[in-house]
Amino acid sequence: MKRKKSYTWLVLVIVILFSLFIMGFASRRRPEETKEDPQAEKETRVRPCEVKEHFKVYLGIDEVYVLDDVGYVSDDEKIASVSSNRVSGHQAGKTFLRKDCNTYEVEVTELIIRPVVDNAKQFLPCGRYSAEENACLDEILKTKIAERGYPSRAAVVQAARFLTLQFPYRMNYFNENGRLPYCDGEGRYYHEGLYLSAEKYEDVTKTVRGKNIWGCPIYSLSVERTLNNAFDCSGFVSWCLLNGGYDPGDLGAGPKPDVFDLADLGPRVRITAESLDEIRNGDLMSANGHIGILIGMKDGIYYIAETNAGINLRVIGYTKEELMKTSFTHYVDMDEYYGNDGKLNRY
């Protein structure tokens, strides 16, 4: 009888080989399965910012902006540089200022200029700005006003300074054709922003002689001739108040008996050497049928923004003695009306 073959040794070899295969596969997989993610490790080491603030700043070339803190660094010093807490704009473009978790986005633009008194600027040409540029200027104005606190005394002053100091062109005087609710946009513009492109016509619902933007010709009923559209004195001051966060209505200059005007927004204080020591930026300057606004005081000079026939929109600096000899007889104390100074500076 034949002896049966034994396959025990063969099974044993197969089991050993299979075990070695499994062990080798596991040893090759283990480093991948246990490999640590370097990005995850980095994230655990770096603590994320708990508070992150982002601010937007617009500057004209050579304009200076004062930060609330020091230590910021500019990504591109050719566009804007930082020295201590002062930011200077150098050329058109955008850059970022960074410190810890806080950033300032700084845009230097040629749409505005460094705020200086210059009554020799070119008059605004008709149709100078596109709708896109008008929208950009509106955003710049809104941002600069917000920096001062909105609404506030400082915001109203900023609106007046923007149009007289930072806007690159002068604006002439226009004898109004009427006020709201009967007429708008003809020597007045009782709306937020600038009236520089035809897209703004939708804001103007009541007209007498038609619609035309600032700097473009329109017929003035009071002088019976065509003038380039702009502001009269009370139209300018009303615009400043509205853009600074207040809504007095489309009022005249005053004072008039039994008529509420801009001169009635607060106590009227007679201008004297003593009372001028108490006047503040944002107070209104009142004459008979004329109104302006004080926008700065520096080195004994009082800077008044106003527009009138023959002088157009301008800023004039007066000494105390000179101011007392002008047609301004009173100033309107606006403390109670504003209720809030905001970030007010003397100049």
C-alpha cells in the first residue's frame, strides 16, 4: 500500500510567507498613517488674532493722515509711507499698513488734493467727471466724514473742508431758482454726495429751468442770465449740514422775521472781541441775508467758508480785528444743535 503524501510543511511555508507579507505591508503604511500635518502643527503653534480691524483711508498726493497709534508698516512706501503715527501719500495707488491684527487700506488718488487754502484754483469745467469718478468722489467724501464721527460738528466741518479745500476745482456762485419742495439742483443740491454727473439727475425731482450738473450752464431767474450751476450761500451751508449728518431742511440764510432759516438753528451771538474767544469750528457766520461757516482757527486766523456773488465759493482767513469789520454781525452757536463734537480739531 502506498504512503500518503504529507502537505504539512507546505502549509507551514505558506503561512510564514503570508505573515511576512502582511508585516511588511503594515510597516510600509504606518509612516503615512501616522505622518503629522505640518500645516496643522503650525496652526496649533500660531494663535489666531482674536480681534482684527480693517480701516480704509483716502489720501491726496502729499496729504498727511494721523493714525491713532504708532508701529504701523507700509507694504509699499512708494505709495504711502509711515513716520511715527503720520501717513503721507506719495503717488496714486493702493497699499496696506499693518500692525499685529490691524490693517489700514490706504488709497492715494488724484481725485482729491492736499487740503490747503487756494482761491486761485481753476473753475470746475462742465462735464469734467464721469459717473464712475463721481461715485468714487462720493465714497471719498463719505469716508472722510465718517472718520470724524457721524453725525457730529466735526463731520459738518469736514464736508465744508472737502468741497472748498480738497476738491481740485473752484465753484462759482449761482443765484438760486428756488428751494425744495418747489425747486432743487439750481443753486441748491440738498442731497448727499456731489452733483457731477448726469446719473445724479434722478435725485433731482423738482426743477424750474431744467437739470444740469455743477459747472454746467443753467439760467438764473434772479439775475436773468445763464450761469454755471453751483451753490448760493445757504445752499452750500445746507449741503454741509446734510452731508455731516443733519437735516435742517433746504433753508435760506436769514435772519428774517417770522421765517425759520439757518440763522435760527441756534442762539445768535453778536461778534465782538470777547465773543470770538468762544466761537468754535462748525458755528455758522451770519450777516443780513448771507451765511457762511467757520472751518478752522489757527495762529489767530479765523477761516470762513462761504460763497457769494462776486467772490464765488472760497475760504478766507481773517484776524479778529478784520473779522469784526466784515458784514458778518453774528455767529450762530451750534452746540445744542449738533449735540456731538466728534473728532473736532481747530484746523
